[in-house]
Amino acid sequence: MSIHYILRGKKQAQDVEHEGTLSDEQLDGVNINQDTALINVAIRTLRAQGIEAEWQECVLDTAANEARAYTFYKKRWTQRRSC
């Protein structure tokens, strides 16, 4: 199952946005039912590509078209009520 993500944040006072898809290989050994684990995989994937930012928002979209939005607040990812 592939999972599409959009990460938004700031890099040197500029807004940045990156989106991508997590493949089955990237999700090997990851609890796909835990959204924070999926967000961490997405962030690690971007870091591996040399993309660093202060991530503030994330939207996860599964194959079942269930989009879920998260905000980084008080050092943790918190789900927003609506996308």
C-alpha cells in the first residue's frame, strides 16, 4: 500500500512544501496504522535527499482516499479535526 504525503514548514524563514509517496520498501517494518510513524518515515526520506526544514504540517493520504491532516504542536504531531 502506498501512502501519499504533503509536508509543509519553514526553511530559513521561507515557506516550503514537499510531497511524495512512501513505497512498500520504505514502510517495511513500520506500523502503517500509526500515522506519526508514517510522518517520521516521510521526514527521514526527505532528510536522506538533503531536504531539511522545520516541518509544521503534514497531510497523509492512503489508497482508500482517507486524507488526515496533522500539525506539529508542543513537540508532537496532533491530528486536526478536518482537512
